Amino acid sequence: MSPNLFGIFRDYPTPPESGFWGTPTSTIDWCEENYVISPYIAEWSNTLTNSGFILLALYLLYSSWKNKLETRFKLVCAGFGLVGIGSWLFHMTLQYKYQLLDELPMVYATCIPAWSIFCEEIDVATSRIRSPTRRKQWTVGLTIFMGANLLTAIYLIFKNPTIHQAGYALINAIVIWFAFKLTTQFVNDPVAKRNLQNAMLLGITIFLAGYFVWQLDVHFCQFWITIRRSYLRLPLGVLLELHGWWHLLTGLGVYFYIVYLEYLRIYIHGKRDEYEMIWRWKVLPEVVIKTSHISTPFSHEFLGSCVTATCHHLEERSKSE
């Protein structure tokens, strides 16, 4: 057998100085070598892996529409998808204007769940969640929007990616902390609490795994280039583009995060009799109307006993009888 396996593998070409989109103007140029796969795509793997972001966002948007969730979650899903589109354009072109279309939507899309969580109002007398006043919704919304604008202005002046990354991480950390407090205080049903905790824990774990491989990509770039060029070659080398794995893992982590927020709001606002969280194929969470026809195998808890659509309807019918 030929060591080249019938011509499937080929050597990496010498990276050209520029491609279809010209010389990069972005403040960041990732470890993936530019234009070695296609003259029209600067970073092939880093570009195409954003399809995971976009597809997950589209599915969540479809699910929120089908299950009649609040408009705020449709906007969250749309923002999630916009991040994937912006990141696609950024990595495809390495142009500064598209870098901003990648980075800034991350902050502004996070403003929506931040507004949703910070508007939750606790009635001290009854220790229950109540609907916030319109004044509070506007006050919280304007405060968050002004904070995001201030972060944007600082970032545009100093053009330091660390400012954007730290600001984005801080916003999400605060939202997660407040959401965790609401879960601890108001979710009493053990199954619902386990589902919420598992969704958040998995989301955070997957996200941190993505961050870890991204840092490996940043700090050991020359090592990965050597492995790709000298041993893996094309097309296997694209599997070792670790920033691409960051896209896939963080996209999945954000998916779990959004489902967590959807079900938390449904539960604490007294709609848990209408909705439930299911785990498609026992691993992928989704909030659905209880009367929905579910065409795939699923479980009621993470890695729980698998239930087919037929079994689910028989179970619901037996309960009603």
C-alpha cells in the first residue's frame, strides 16, 4: 500500500501572503495558516466550524417558535445565530470590520438573557416571583445597554481583545450566578432541579473545555503547525485546528445555557404544568409543550431511561385515566 494512501493525503502548501480578501486587517490572526485550503477562505476550519453555531441557533429558534416560548428567547436565539454568522465572516476574511461583527454581537446577544434574569422580581412578603413593573424593565434594560455601549467604546479605543473577552466572561458569570440563585430558591421539584443543574453544569463544562483547547491553540501554535504539516498532512490536519473545536464546543455549551434559561423562567413563573424539559437521545435538552408529538427517542432526565414517542403518549394517556 502506498504511504500516500492512493493520493488521499497531500502536503500543506506554502501560505500565500494574501488571498481573495486581501491582506488581513484584523487585530487577531489565529493559529490556522491562512489560505492553505482555499484562496477564498482565509481560515478554512475556523470558518466552517461556525456552521455548528448557526445550525444550533436555527434549531433553537424553530423550537422556541414551535413551543410558543416568549419573544425574548427568540431574540436570544437570533443573537446566538448572529454571532455564528459574524464569526464565519471574520475567519473567512480576517478583516477588522468583520472581526467586530464577530465580537460585539457576543456582548449584545448576552444582554438579552441578562435583562431577563435581572428583571425577575422577588416579592419579599411571599418569597415568590412576581411580574416586574414596566419602569423596572426599562431601567434594567437601559442600564445593561449603556454598560454594553461603554464596553464597546473602550474596546474600540484600545482594540485589545482581552477587554472584550473579559467583559463577555463577566456578563455571563453574573447571569449564571443570578440564575443559579433563582434555581436554588424557587425550584423545589427534584426532577426539575436536576434537569436544570445538569443543563447548566454540562453547558459550563463544555464551554470550559472549548476555552481550554482554544488556549492550547494560542500558546502552542507552532507545535500544532509542525504536527499538521509533518505528520497529519491534509486533509487530516484540519482536525487539529483547535480554535475550530472552540467554536463547536462553545456553540453546544451556549445551547445548553439557553435551554436552561428557558426552562428556569417557565418553572418560576408557574407554567411547569404546560411545559417540560426533555433530553433527546438522552443527551440534548429541549423545552417542549407537554402535549407535543415527539418523534425522536428521549428521556425525562439526562442519561435517563429512554422513551420513544409512542411510549410517551401511552404514559400520558395512562396518567389521565
